[in-house]
Amino acid sequence: MNLRELQVVAACLASRFGASTVFPLLQQQLDKSVEFSTPVTSYRSLQEGVFLIRNDFPLYSGGVVHHAPLLVALMSAFSSKNMVSLLYACADTMIAFQLIAMAKCFSRSPLPSWVPGALYVINPLVLLSTVSKSSVVFSNLAISTALLSALQGNSIIAAMAIAVAGYLSLYPLLLVVPMLALLQKDKLKTVFITAATLTALLLSSYKINDENWNYLFSTYGVIITFSKIIPNLGLWWYFFVELFEMFIPFFKAVFNLFVVSCIIPFSLRFHKQPFYAFILCLSWITLTKSYPTLGDGGFLLSFVPFFRPLYGYFRYSVISTLLFIHVTVLSPIFYHLWVDLGSGNSNFFYAISLVYALGLATVLVDLVWAMLRIEYDKGTPNLKLKMTPL
Amino acid sequence: MRTSFVFSWALLVAQTYANVTSIDEELIIPNETDTAGTVFETCPIVTTSSETDSTSESLEAGSLFNDTTELDGAVNEEGEGDRVVLFENVEPIKYPFQEKLTLKPLPRNFMAASFQFQMSSNNLTVGEAESDFDAYRHYTVFPKALSPILEYTQTRQLHIRFTHGRWDAESWGQLPHRGSKSGGNGVELWAVIEASNKNEAFDNWISLANSLSGLFCSSINFIDIEKTTYPVLSFQPAKKESMPIFNSSNHLFLIRAALANEPICTENLTPFLKLLPTRGRAGISSLLDGHKVFDSNWHSLSIDVETRCEGIHCKYYMEEYIEMVFNVPSSLARADKPIPKPLQEDALMCDESKPHDSYECFPLPQRKETKFELSKLFGKKIIGSSLISEYPSKVCAVVSDAWNVLISVGDVFYSTDDNCFTVKDKELHDLHFESENTADIAEPDKAPIFVSRSLTGYGQDSGGLRVVFRNPGNETVTAVYFESLPWYMRLYLSSLKLESEVGLEIEDVIKSTFYLPAIDRERPTHLEFSLSIPANTSLALSYQFDKALLKYAEYPPDANHGFEIESAVVTVIEPTQYEMRTSTLLLSLSTPDFSMPYNVIILTSTIMGLAFGTLYNLMVKRLVTIEEADKKSSSRRGLKSRLLSFFSRIKRNGGKVDVEKKQQ
């Protein structure tokens, strides 16, 4: 670890912790914004869970708590506000550090290893997401740990980390498929360890939740069935608000299949570039999940620097950049117009969520296109060549 | 047996006459098939009892019997010859029914009127269902409509409240009957139901609500699982140990629901009067008129039914209270001038010490002396007493010495020391009020606690509730705060905060909490706090909630009006027993665009299809340079050209066949 990397890590910790302590009201503001908090990730519902545990109220008998039981139990161990801020800052710093470590794994990369970490530190989406104390940070940490360990060939930790990510927010469990491509050996063992870890986590949650399985619906059932309809940046919410009642179960199945649909195709098609397949799967989940936040999007974008050699092939880089700027600027404004002022209506915010989905989709398509191009060029870029799929 | 008595019964006819000679049957049974008519009905009613079979005497007839036409159970059992003797000696049969009207002037020329009716049923047969065809049921004064519902749903206690308006506790003092007879704005219903388990109790509860909905012409059938709570600390029956369980393997369940701000109207009063044996045609209930009751500033209609047992004999006891508060000057003005018109110039009361001209002036304060009759307030006089009841109808005025209250019977005026009057016979009665100083009234009981609740926040996605408690007395008040909130208010109990000037902590005030979080579309949030509020303090509790978005079809037709939130209930346990409700709230939720379903389905599907289709296309197909692609496409015939050539070949073949045919 050289000085520059140390500086990046220190800056990450300082910026996260500093922002939380210097602007304590910022946390509440961000926690109320639909861009950074959803019913399944918001800090206030986590706090509610801690409150219910401390007062011996039932945790998952209805109500607003949709976090995993072990996470709530972990948070209830912290009593001081600063400690909690420090915990979030540390988790985020770990991600930054792991990004740097990942960059080191690619020895042929033209990029200095500190750059992805530095970009992560200054990424406003990630910074605000951490300050809002969204539990997305923890599942992001688990995902990046899994990815780093898989890159380093440490299959046990990778398997355990991906199980934790799945335990915290369900859909990342799908990433075990591209991770198997990433690991050269011990594939069966990885699957087994993942399953064992997940079972252990679920069983210990069962124990901690007064031997009651009702947490399964409140945490994962809510994600799958999208039963808490709160506006967010995803494709689900307005669709299920407006859909006719009798079609709802069918389309819930369709939307869930949609999340799963591209995981195996990506892993198969790009099995020679497993890291890349992993990121594609991650961005597919970010695009299609039921409760996305900008924190997910920010985390995803911090992997883009790793694909430096592909930049030349990007066809829509200007468009996708503009789309992201469009979303980040207009989404709070349109939401405010709809909900607070009443001078706009729900279609305003719906349009923004479509634009966000479009932005993510263009990034995804661009990445796939660029990788196909560089495959064709066999590693030596020939940007003049005009190509078409046939 | 001679027949036919005819009552000519009209308001304007002062003298009602009845020629009654004989009665065949033992008792006068209220006949439910007879249309009792509406409250407004004043036309003459003719009731005939035939010579041989007169089981269908209307109750109105019964209430107007002369003292000389006496009835007794013995009548029927004796031979016909003895009848004349019995008629002379035996007291008229009396039923367990009692009624009383209390009038109480309030500050600022308001007046509270409280109509109280109490009745009880005949003995019930325990363990015998109403539906058994051989079960013999006998109803006297207890309403026949209610009893089968109570038996069918195994209801041991039933409480209904229809309340509307604002009770100004700051100036009017305590609610009537310590608040035990009035509900929150809208309709409130709670009951103690006997059942073997909770599900059965809930099923009974729903059928009870549906039956009552039909009986009272109101939307009680909108009570469903989303609104029903099982109170733990509030609404507890007064004497729990005396509550009978007919089947010892069963349990009792206390269930409650409220419909906030449900409109209450004339069609709700009519069924209330129909439950009375007098049907609003005699006794004090003859004063009740929908226009007057619902014109009042505050009114509350309540029914409480209890089952009481002594040994194996059980009875239903029913209390029906109708309370109202009206502004005397405005009621009198309306009686004088049904259509309001501007006052004549000389009738204006201008304060001439202040600047004035011929168009505008400051009005003088209302006059302190007053003089009015009850008939002017209610539009009618009291039509006689309820003669079938054990006690005669009573009218009481709770006034100070500055008031002079007289009762007029026909043309004669009477007064009493305690201002309580007995209404007798079939005479028209009227009450006359006179006062030198209307501000001088009987001191109202001070309310032990003031509670007000309000919504905070401005957005449609989240908000807060703030409840301000004020204890004006010199004693610590112990109370239970009950709140039931709909599931779309996602409550964060961890955000509970207490504000007070004297630096109280939450633990000082909230002694215990019962909290049952809401389940979407299945259960409301149920919150009960045991509070202890120190003397002469005011404090505010506040907590935050998020608002959920509903599905398109779940919004009511006027979605932007908002959703009514039922009032919170505060039950004071010490220093006095007292019950009160806060006002209801109007919660506005964010709404989707109701015209969009197809557009949303299409647009979202387009984006999903775009992403998936493009990726699929890229992954499945092969990348080639454009030159190669062009070459391939030119070398390979397209679909169109292939189809064209296919069709031309068919044509050619067909032509050949034709030619061959021709050749043959």
C-alpha cells in the first residue's frame, strides 16, 4: 500500500464520518428522499427495529421493519450515534480499499491502482448514500468482498461474502453464478459453502427472532412480492400501482423472472472475462431489482474505471452521462413537485424512473458492445472498423 | 265483545279520545309488521281490534289507554264473566321502561338536551337459539329487531355511538354522563362477543356489523378487518366478572371499530326512535325531530345493551341516549323565520357608542334576559307521557336560581322546587324558560383533561402526529390513550418524542405501552399508552409516520379529498372516571395519475423490452464488419425476394396445370 492509496482510504473515512457528524440533519433529509432510501434499506426503519428489540415488541409482526434480523441485532449493539456513523464510514472505506485491491489484481491495467478508490471517494451518489445510512452500504460491502476474494482465488471467503450479501438483500445471491466463473477451481465447494453459510445465517436469524420464521416474509417476501408500494427509481412501483388487480400476481412473477433472466446468459457468454460478467450481472440486478437506490447505481458506476481499455468503443457515453445527470438533477425536483407542492403529478417522477432505467440500460448495452468489439479485435483496438451484429 | 276504538291523533287536536272496552289478549305486543311511520308522521292512526282475534294491538294504542282501562295477565286466564270485576280493581300493567329529558343551559346561550331511555327485556332462555322454530319469544318494550341479532352473534354487550359536531370542553365543561355516552365524530361500535376463538368472534363481529348496518341505515358494514381492533386497556366493561358466558368453554372478546366522520343523518335517527316502545309518538321522544336534532351544534346518539344474569335468568338492559347541544338564539330565530332575511333597520341592535352609519355598525352583545318555550326549540310540544312504563316520563331542567322554569299542561302552569316535572296522561306539555341573566347557569363540571391531536408535516409522503395533553387540575391524571391508525400510515414508534415546559421525560409520563404494528390490508396500528400527567402541566407527544402509496383501485372516488383518521380515545381513570375523544383527522395521500394504466404498462414494458432485446441481440448474434454484412446480405436473398420468387413459381406451376387441363 503506497502513500497515495493510504491518502485515498483516509480521505474516504474522513469524508464519510465528517459529513455525518458535521451535518447531522443531512442524514434525516437523505433518509427521507426516495432516491436514497427505500422501505427495505432505510435507516429509520432500522432504527425502529432497534427500538422494538430494546422494548421487547414483536419485530416482524407487520410494521415497518424489513431489515434482516441479524443486521437489526448488530445495530442494536451500538448505542451512540457517532459509533453508528463510524460503522457506516468504515464499511464504505472498506469498499474503497477493496476497489484499490481489485485494481492491483489487474497487473496489465494501464490504470494506477488508486484511481478506482479515489473515484469511489468522490462519487457523490455513494457519499450521499453512506451519509443517509442506507443499509445498501452493507450489501455493497459484502458484494465487493466476494468479488475481491474471488479475484484473489479465496473461494471460501468469496462464498461466505456472497451468502451474506444475499442474506442482506436477496438478489445479490444471483451473483454466485458469475462468481463461479471467476473462481478457477473449487466450484462445487463454493456452492456448498454459500448454501451452508446462508442456512447458518437463516437459522441463527430464526433463533434470534424468538424462533419465528415470520421474518422471512418481512425481509425477502417484501422484496419479491413488492408489497410495500413506495415510489423509488425502479421500474416496479408505478407499474404495480396502475396495473389491474387480476394481473398483479402474474406480472410479479414476470418481473422476478426478468431479474434472473440475464444472469446465466451473461455468465455463459462472457465466461472468458468473468470479472466483466460479474459486473454485467450486478448492473442487470441494479436495473431490474424491486427497490433500487442511487446507492446501488453509484456502486455500480465505480466499476466503470476498470474497463479503461473499452472506453474507445463506447457508442452512447455522452447520452448515458447526460441521462444520469438528468436523473440526479431532476428526480428530487420532480418528486418535490408531485408530493410536496402538488403542482406536478406522479407521471413526472415516473418519467424520471424511466430515464434512470434507460441510463443504466445504455451503460449496460455499451459495455456489452465494447466487450464484443474488443473480442473481435483480439485485444488490439481498431476503432476505425465499423461493425454490426448479424 | 265489542270492538273498535279509534284514536284520532293529530297535533292540532288537543283532546285525544279513546273508547276502549275490551281486550282479548293477555298482553299488548309491539307489532313489528305494522309500519310505525316516520318521526314526522302526524296523521291520525286508526287501530282496530277485532272481536275474536286482536293480537295485533299497536303499541301506540297501549300507551294511550286510560287509567280506567286496566289490563292484567289474569284477564285472559279468567272466564269472560269475571272480566268486569277485574277491570275495576287491577292496576294497569307496567313495563320496564323509563324515560327522562334533562335540559341544561350552557354558557353563551347554548343549551344541552339529553334524552334518556332505559328498558330491559323479558327473561332470556339460555342456550336456546332464536332460530329454533319452537322457541317462544316474547318482546315487550325491548326492541324485537335487536334481540335476534344479539343472540345470533352471541353478543353480550353492544355499544353504538353516532356523534357529530364539536364539544367545546373549555366552556361547556365535561361531556354529558362523563363522556361515557358519546363517541368520536362519526360512527363507533364496540361489543363483547362470546366465541370459542378469535376467528369465530371476528366472524360474529362482522355479521353483527352488517346486521346493525341494515338496522340503522348507516355504513357500519364498512367495518372490516382493516378497521377492527381488540382493545386491551380501553373500553373495558365495567363489571367484567358479572359478564355471563353461556357456554363455559367459550371466551369473551372485546372488539371495536370506528368509521371516522361518517355522516349522520335523519335516516339514522328514525331507526333509533323505532327501537323505543313509544316510537316517538308519545312521551319525551315526541320532541325528537330529525331537522332539529341534526341542526344542533353537537349531537350524539348512543345505544348500550348489556346482558345481566341473576342465576339462570338473564335479561338485556338497554340504554338509549340522544344528546344534543344547540344555540338557543339561533334556534329561536330559525323558528321565527325559517328563511333568514336581513333585519329591518329598526330591529338592528347597534352599539351607538362606536362609529356607525346607516349601513354598518358594531352589534350590541346579546341580551342577557331571555324567555322561550321548549316547543319553539323543538317545533312541537311533548305529547303526553309514556303510559306503559313503570315510571312516568320526566322532564328536568338543571338551572341556577337566575332561571325560572314552568311547565304548562294545557293552559295551566306549574312549577316545582327542583325544576323536575312529571309528564302525565295524554296532555300536551310545554316547558317555559325565563331568565334575567343567561350567563348565570348551573356551574358545569370541569373537564379533568384537555386533549387535542393534529397532523404535522406538509408532504404527501410522510408526516407526524402531535397530541397535546393539558391537565388543568391540581391532581395527577391517570389515563389511557387509545389510537387505531390505518395501515397506510407506516408508524415509527421509535420517533416518539415528548415536549414539555417542565422537562418531563417519556418514562415519567408513559407508564406502559401496548403496540401492535399494522399489517397491510389486514390490521390497523393499535396503540395504547398508560399515561400519568402531572397536575397543572401541558405536554405534547409526537411521532412520525410514512404514507404508503395505494393501488390504483384502492383509492376512493374522491381520492384527493383525503382519508379520514378516526379520533383517539382518552379514558381518564383518576381522579374521576371520564372519557373523551379527540377530533378526527384528514390525511392526504399522494395519488397516482388515474388515467395512466395503459400508458404505464406500455412505457415500462417498452423500457424492459428495449434493454432485454438489445442485450439479447448483441449476445446471440455474431459481430461482423459492415462491408461483410453488406456482402452477405447481397449474396443471400432476402425474405421478400424469396417469397416473391416462391409465389411466381406457384403461379407458373398453376398456369401449367391450366394449360394441361385445356389440352385434355
